[in-house]
Amino acid sequence: MQQYYPLFTAIPLAIAFVNLLITKINKRAGDYLALIATGVLAYMSIKMLFVGPFSYHVGGHLPPWGILLVSDGLSSLMLVVINVIAFLSIIFSLKYMTTYTAKPKYYSLFLLMVGGMNGVVITGDLFNLYVFLEIASIASYALVGFGCEKEELEASFKYMILGGVASTGVLFGIAFLYSITGTLNMPDMAMQLELVGINRAVAFVIALFVMGFGLKASSVPFHAWLPDAHPSAPAPISAMLSGVLIKALGVYTIMRIMFHVIGPNPLVSSIMMFLGALSMVVGGLLAIGQEDFKRMLAYSSISQIGYVMIALGLALNPGIGMMTKALAIVGALFHLVNHAVFKSLLFLCSGAVEYRTGTRDLGKLGGLIRKMPVTMTTCSIGSLSIAGLPPFNGFWSKLIIIMALLRAGYMVYGAIAILVGFITLAYFIKLQANVLFGKLPEAFSEVREAPFSMVLPLVILAILCVGLGIAYPFVETEMLRAAWDTLLDKAGFMNLLLGG
Amino acid sequence: MVLYFLSLVLFVMGLYCLVAKKNIVKKIIGITIIEYSINLFLILIGYRRGGVAPILMKDMSVAELVERGVDPLPQALVLTSIVIGLGVLALMVGVCLRLYEKYKTFDMSEINRLRG
Amino acid sequence: MHELLYPIIVPAIAGIIPIFIPRKGKMVAGIISLAAVAWVFVRALSLFGLWELAYNVRLFTIAGIYPIDFSLRLYHFSAFILLFIMFFGLLIILYSLGFLRGKDTSSTYYTFILWTLSASAGAVLTDNLLVLLVFWEILTLLLYFLVNMGGEGHEKAAAKCFTILGFSDAAMLLGVLLIWLNYGTLSMSQLSIATGDTMGVIAFVALFIGAIAKAGAMPLHSWVPAIAVPTHPPVMAFLPAALDKLLGIYLLARLVLDIFIIQTGSALSLMMMTVGAATIIFAVMMALVQHNLKKLLSFHAVSQVGYMILGVGSGIPIAIIGGLFHMLNNAIYKGGLFLAAGAVEKRVGTTELDKLGGLAGLMPITFVTTLIAALSISGVPPFNGFVSKWLVYQGMLEGNYMIFLVAAIFGSALTLASFVKVIHSLFLGRKPDGLKDIKEVDFSMQFPMILLALLCILFGVMARLPLERFILPIVGGGAVMTANGVVETTQGLWNPGLATILIIIGIIVGLVIYALSRARTTRTDENIWIGGNIMDSEEIRIPGTHFYKTVTDDLNPVFTGAFRDGEKGAMDGYNIIGGLGGALVKVLRAMHDGILSTYLSWVVIGLGVLAFILMFH
Amino acid sequence: MHDIEKEIRESKSGMTMIVKTIVRFAMGIIILFGAYIVLYGHLTPGGGFAGGVILACGYIILTLAFGKDIALRKLSDQGASIMDNSGALAFIVIGLLGYTGGYFFLNFIDHGKRFELFSGGIIPLCNIAIALKVTASLFAIFIALAIFGKFISGLVEEEE
């Protein structure tokens, strides 16, 4: 398994180009190709969960000169999230994307995005990370504007400008770090930084990274692109953006750099916690006021990422006990996984609703549970899960995060987290009352259940919502434990440079 | 040091252009200026006074190159970042043209259908 | 499998079956559910003898450190509640068989009912606060789905209900976590928290919110009236009227008796009693002004909770007994009343009091059972409501809480007045046109009503039986033994004591209010012609609901304004907080003006602030 | 072939005769120079990207001088797309071929002698792949923007 590690980026990138070539000959081939590619990736990523940490030297060059790929608990976890959701989104796209033109280009961009995200996650080289981040970002800019209508283009342009600022910020930070440490290899850089300590230049780098990666992760006040961009994209892309992209490009990178390269720091911890709490509250409140199905979900993403951020921020504080730290990290990682599952589920649901009814205006929908029972049941499971109701998975992750906050003595943040849980409940009830229940509008009396290829991913994700909650012990031992061990073990990360 | 400062000035100029100018094209120019300020910064990091280009010539030993050559890594990075910048720029200009086609304006403050 | 797991697992598994049964075959689903619940009920009966049974399994440990235990504990209190949960479940499913026939309701109705039973059993049996919370929230969720199966306007009602209960669940979560944090355990039987320090008080209040929201007391009551109209009456009879009272008051009693140490007369105790008394008075007044039978009943459901909280919160043994007994009695008669409302709705198609009248001859069984339940809720001897109210009054007298006593009596009087109105406008009075061919409902619907009415009489006449069998063991033992008077008072039920006189006063006051309203009605009769409009006979008919004008206009000028606002929902915390939140959301939305420069300036300012803080800290 | 030559000479679109003539002469030199930069990328400054840009510039000048139609006949947009994709694909395939030696992107070809054209293992191959990709995509971008631009200028005229 180890020697195939680079294939996580190579396969999607290669298939992206093959796809464009082959669809000139056979139109249907693109569907199968994308399906097989993402399926293989999903399978490989699940297999990777059971492989211990190792590092891979691209081209056989030894670090710190060659490019280093790192596989540890954290990257395995992220790979599973990315590739499984990508696979399900592709299944959903098979039928859904027939409403758009230029399907081959869509698959290519999709695979480029997946390749970029996988690259971000597996790389151990800071500049390489930047390159993959840009590949994924550029593909997502294009995908957001894929519909080429007024709103799509506007959203895409705003996203591009704001994303561009973030990317330049990140590049600036990387340049700074290179000038301080003289290396781009992350484990090596971590070693050099331990000698340097946190001086003013490093502090500036941290500010740049929090801005840059924070923008990719859409934490308030860097969030403004998200509620425009995510609803404008085609539904499977929205699912990928909200479910995966903001985590792979934003949260994962923050985790990797703050925990492993720069190291835990109380000031960064309090900043992250503050930003997380702000995101939670602002995103939640704004979600209540929305009338558009997908826009509400987009704001909710900001709010939920706030939970992850606040827990990560807590774990970054070197002053708190090891047990509380473990609790916070487990909460953050579990919520990250959960959010990927239920947010992509909800976005796909919105896509199915739009596919059948042609609208996503909450005011115009209603009573769909009678017409689309399976879709709506999954939608209801997803929204209850995200609102943190037992026995679904969202309850456990939120509970763990709140437990960690209270245990560390952050009573106010804990209370805010509980309150935002309630706000989340409020807007998802609004969603349900307007879409699932209520009176069926005359216009939709002929609406049928979504096609099978769209319902299948929904059902799988809904089962995951329930399953991850019930099978928490398994999830913890098989998926989360390695990741949290990794995050707490900076020395182990640095040793990856030598070992292999 | 002055040159480092120059890249900072460029950065701020680009940022100003990005934030204050309403015209889409000027915004694109602004973000390009920011990119180039960082490219300049990267090149400056690798620079060493009196250094030579990091290319091995026939009349030069490897040790000599290591001693006198400037750091080649930032140059590679700059090349990469230029390529990336090119990709983003092309996409931006494309979207900009399509935006004009739809909205009949280059004024970004009038393009605000998505809000709230 | 352990004995204690059956009441939880069997309904949960049986509940899966109806999902796969199509709409048309829901009778089959109902019968399967009935069989399952009957089996569990028999099981619960046999469990009732086996007090003190425990089951413990470690579910998982979070982060490898923090254990979550799934521990069950059966003792007299939980056994008693479990028994009645299953009893009501049985009756409701039986009733639903008839009620849902010909209605376009999905078979999953039975799924939700069964899962509700399962979750309630879990909530009652568990000994772990976190597990309790999980079951509690599942119950909220299931109630939400059940309300959403109702008629016109159900989605808004369900949303309101879920929001309020969701808020209370959030508060409970805080309380549970504070207990876990400060006292290191979540096991209810191991906890004994002094309420002297701030943490203890916060934890108590948080859990108290959860309990009273479920039971439906002020100020978190408004979900009960909100869901009353669109929801199916059996659901109303099952959840807000019976099950939620049993569970909410069960939790409250556990809080007061086991988990926390509440001193009689302490601030917390007074707080609880104030909540109880306020609930009694305000809810019954709101009930008086209702035009819809189901809504009226729902306000009474709220009002009656007041007695239970008053009794349990006082900390006086006899009042606690009264409160707990009232919980049981209320479940019985309120369930009966809602089932009667359901019968009327099934046959007439409406529960608007203005459109009803003279049903006594057409639906005799419904009439008699409603009459018994109405007398019972009004505290008229010899029905069960009398006994429990009597015990609460006795407790108030013992503790010298005169204000609360007066409130309770006044509330009882108003209850009577309002039910005289109900009986009048529903069964007596003039029959509106078009109500000719109304028949009595099916036997499957009659039977639960008859059974509940019989229980009303049985628990009233032979009050000692349920008291000794169910209630006394809960309070008995330890500190309560000093109240030797408990046994004495039960024996002295029929002796004319002060409390009996008070009850009689209450009844008289109620009848006086009713009489006053009649006088008032005649006058309004004449006023109808002032407008000069020609009205058809239907409108000239004086519906019983006109009585309320007396209360609002003449009797209580002080409250007139409050009624107006109350009708509009101004006193409803749900609306107030919703309004405040809405304003905040508007401000935030205005900030997101869609202009790129604004967003960019946030980013730049954010970066600047971050850099400044990090570099110059 | 002869017809095309004739057509180009007589074509009315594009710039003046002077420019066209110079471009016809310069075109070959530009392509040659681009190819040189690509092929010697591993020995001297330059490489796939720089050479590719020069090659693309050749086509762009062609477009500027003779108009879009003529340039597209030399390299059609479909052809550019295929070239673009195959270039990128070739690059990845080279990387994957490294697995013959056990590592992704292993330089599996003999390194050769320093300062000779056939040296550097896979690096010249990578350069060629990149050059293909860059040439085609830059040209495609240019053409795409030109098409957009024409569309836009049409709109502007309509408004006026």
C-alpha cells in the first residue's frame, strides 16, 4: 500500500485529462471513468486507514531535498472523508449533471479538485501544499461558476478574488517561513522553528496563515465568499465544497501547521477559539434569516466549522490538561467527519429537490415528504443530525466539544456552543417546516421521487449519519484515535523526516 | 533591505487597489500586483550579493556553484507561482468578460445580486 | 437479554415493522403495535413486583478516558411510571385503531408511538443523566414527528413545539454537563447535590427547565396550546396530557427527592412553587377564553401541571404525595378529555365550541365519560382530582403558604367554571343545524374513554389503593417517616377537615362565576341586534364560549389587558425571543451587502488586527 | 497546401501587409527558438514552461497578424485541447513510469553525461510534455478570450 501513496493525486489528475480526451470519442465514457476513478480512490482511502504512519519520498530523493509525502492518522482520516464523499457526489452527478452542458469538463474539474485536495492532505512539503491548494481552489472557482448565469459568475468572481487574497497571504507566509528556516520540508521546518522560537516574524506568519487558511475554512470575518459560492455551484459541487473542501484546504492545513510545524501556542489558541465562537454565532444567526435552501446550508457550514475551530483552538492551548486536550481533539475531528457527512447529505438533498421541483426557495416549497419520501427522510435525518439530536452522530460530536470546553473552564464558550446548538435546531426546523412538511403547493402535485442514482448516495449518507452515531466506539478506535495521537505528537511528526 | 521594503510597498499598493477600486479590471490588476510583490519577495530571499545564476556551467565546479550561486529554490517557487498566477488570471479575465456580458457593467459594486 | 431491556427494545423493534406497511394497511400495523405493547405491559406488570433491579453496561469511553454508562435501575418510582406509560400506550393505540380509520395518515404513526414508548421506558428506567438526556431528546424528536402528522397548520405548531423543547433540552445538556464536571458522576442514584453554591443552583435550574418544559409549565408552556389544534387528539391525549406529565414530573421529583437537596422553604423551593402557582392561575385564565375544545383542554393541561409543581416543589411530604398523585390523576382524566375531544372531532369534524352543542343525546358514552373527567379535573368529590388537590391543599396548609393556597383554590374554581362551560356548549345547549346524524364512536374508541372514566371514579372513591400501592413508597422511607400524618391523612380522607371546606369553597366560587357568566350571556343576546345586521339562526345561538366575556370584562378588570396580549402571544417567550433574534439577524444581513469591497475590507482589517495582536502581544 | 498559402496571402483580416510579411518570416524562427529552449531546458535556463510560452507566442502572433481563422487552421481549438491534455497526461505517465524503479517520479532513465543533450534522464521528457501543455493551453486561453472579447465588443456596438 505504501508505494501507491502518490496515486491519491496521480489518479485523479491523470483521469481528469484522460477524461477530456476520451469523451471526444465516446460521450458516456466520462461517466464511467469518473465513477471508477473515485471509486478506486475511496477504496484505497479506506484501506489506508489500516496502514500505520509512514513517509514517502517522491522520486526516491531523500528529504529535506526531495518532496516528502506524509501518511499518518490525520491524513488518513482526511483522505477517507475526501474520497468517500467525492465518490458519492460523482454517483449523484451522473443524473444530476445532465441538466448542465459540458459534462466532461465538469468531471475533469471535479477530479482536479479531488486531486488537489488529496495532494494537500498527503504532502509533507509546504510549497507543495500551496500548489495543491491552488489546484483545488482554481478548480473550485471554475466549478462555482459552472452554470454561467448571473449569480454563478458573480459568486465565482467574488470567491476568486477573496480566495486569491488568501492564497497570496499563504504564499507570503511560506516565503517568510522559508526565509527564517531555509527549508520547505514541514518536519524539517518544525525542527528549525523550535530553535528559532516564536519571534515577531513567525507571529506575522501565523497571522497570515490564520487569515489565509481561515478564509479557506470560512471562519468569520473571512467567510463572506462562502454563502455566495456554495449555493451557486451545482449541488454535488456544493456538497464537495461545504462537506470537504473547506476542511481539506482550511481546517486540515491549520491543524497540520499549527500543531506540527509551528506548535501549540496560547495566544493562537485564544484567537482560534474566539474566531470559532464568532463563526458559530454569526453563521447560525444568519442561517435563520435565509429563504434559500442552499444559502441556509452554506451559512450553517460557517457555524459548524466554528465548532471545529473552537475545539481545535482549545487543543492548541499548551496550558490545559492532556485529557481535556484529547477530548477537544476527538470532538473536533469527529465533528469534522460528521459535518462532512451530513452537510454533503443536505446539499445533495437540496439538489434532488431542485432537480424535481426546479426551485430552492423555501417559501415556494412544502409538503414534499408525501411526494419524495426517501429524499425527504434522508434530509430530515441529516438536518436532525446537524442540529445535534440523539441518536444521530452530530449529537455526540457536539457533546464532546462542549464537554471539552466546560472541562477546560471555558464556561462562556461552552454556553455559547450549547446556545448555537439550539440556534441550529431552530433553523433546521424552519427548513423542515418549509420543505418537508406543510401544504404541498399545487405546482408540485406531479413531483416524483428523485432517480435512483441520486437517491442512492443520499441513503448511504443517511445511514452513515445514524451509523457514525451508534458505532461511535468503532469510529473512535479505527478512525479518530490515530489522528488524535498524531496531532498531540509533534515529535513523532518531526521524526517522519528521518524514518520512513 | 530597501528592496524588501519595495515588495511590501507593492503589496500594500495592490491591496489598496483591490479594496478601493470598483472596476473589475482594476481589481484583477490589484491582485496581480499583490502576486508579483510576493514573487519579488521570494526572489529576494534567495538572492545573495555578488551571486551567480544557479546553473552549472562547463567551466565551473559544483563546489564553486554552491559557494557563489544564489539559492535556486525560490526561483523555482517563483516560476511555479507565476504559472499558478497565470491560471488564476486567465480564469479571472474569462469570468470578468462573462460578467460584463451578463451585467453590462465593470463596476463591481453594482454586481451585488447575492447578498444577505 | 436482561429483564429491564425488554420495555425499551421490544417497542423499538416492533416500531420498525409499520414503516414497511403501506398507508392502506395501517390497521394491520396498529394491531401489531397493540400486540407488542400489550406484551410489554404484561411484562411491566410483572416487573412492578420486582423492585430494585439494576443493569449496567459500559457503552463506550470518549477519548479513551471518559466513560458513558448505560445503566438502568428499576425501583418503585420508575416501576410505577413505567407501568402507567405502557398502560396509556395500550389505550392510545387501541383508540387510534378506530380514530385513524379512513384518515390519510401513514402507518409510521404507529412507529412513532412505539418508539415514543420505548424512549419513555428508557428515560424512566435509566440511572445515568446523560442517557436520560438522550432519551429525553429522542422523545422531543418523536413528538415533533407525531405533530407533523396532524392537519392544517401542523408544520408551524411542530416547529414551535420543537423549538421550545429543544431549548429546554439545551438547558438540560448544560445542567447535565455541569453536574458531570463538578460532581464527577452522572449516576442519579449516587448524586446528592447541595444547592448552596452557584454551580449547584445553575445545574438545578437547568434541569428544572428541562422538566417543566416537558411537563408544560409556565413560562415554557406555549408549545402545548400551539400543537393542540392541528395534532391528532390521541397524540394529544398520549403525549402532552399523559406521558409528558408523567415524565416531566418524574424528573422533577427525582431532582427534588434524589439528585438535589432542596430545603423546604428555601429560595429554590419558593421559586418552584411560584412557577406552579403562576401556571395554575394564568393557564386556567387563558383556558377560559378559548373557543376551541382542544385548545381549551391544552391550557388546562398546562394549568394542572401547576398543582404538581406546587406540590412537589414545596418539599412537604404530603404535598409531594399530592403532587405525584395529581400527576397520575391528571394523566387519567386529561387523557380521557382529549380522547373525548377526539371522538367529537371524529364524528362532527370540528372541535370549535361555537359550532357544537347538544351532543349529549347523540353521543351518550362520550358525554358521560367527559362529564366524569370534567368533574374530576375540577376537583369535585368523589372523583380522583379531588383527592390529589386535597392533599396539595393540606400540604400548603401545613407549610403555611397562604398565597399559594389561595392561588390553587382560585385556579380550581376557574377550572370548574370553564368545564361547566365545556359541558354546556358541547353536550347541552342548542344543537346547531347539520348535526343531526351524529353517531356514537366505535367501541375501540369508547373503551379507552370508559376505562379512564372508571379509573377516575376508582382512584377517587378508593384513593387509598393507588396511594399505598404507587405513591407512598416513593416518598416513604428515611426522612419522610416523620410525617406519620401521611397514613393518617389517607385514612382521614372523608373527615371534614379544613381542606375539604376549602374545596367546597372552590366549587362554590366556580359555580358563582358560571352563574355570573350566564347572566352576562343574556345581555349579550340582546346586544346582537344593535348592529342592525340580519343574522341567521346559527349566529343568534349563544355558544358557551361567550361566557368568557364575563371573566375578561367584568370579573377581572385587572387581567383584561393581559388577556388581550395573551391572545396575541405577547406573553409568549417564544415570540419575544424570536423577535429579538430577528432584529439581530436583520442587522447581520444588512452587513452582508453583496459588495466585494466590503468583504475585502473585512479580510484586510481582520488580517491587520490578527497581525497586530500576534506581533505586539 | 498551395491553396491555403494563397488564401493567407489574400486574406483581408488581420493587420497590414508589413506585419504579415514580418510575421511569416519570424514565425519559423520563433518556433525554432521555442523548441530549442524546451529541448535544452535541462542544460541552460529555460525549460518546458518558458519554451512553451515562446511557442504559444508564435501562434499568438500568427493570430494577431492574420486573424483567428488562419491561426485556428494551423492549430485548431480541438487540436489545442487534445495537445493540452496529452501533454499533461504524458507528464503524469512519466511520473507513473517511475514505478518501474519502485518510486513515483523516479528518474528511471540513465542520467547520461553532463552537458550533453541526451542527459538528465526523464527531465527532457518532462520538459517536452510541459511544453506541449503550456503551448496548447496558452493558445487556447488566448483564443477563448478573443472569442469572448469579440462577443463583448459586439455587445458594446449593439448598445451604442
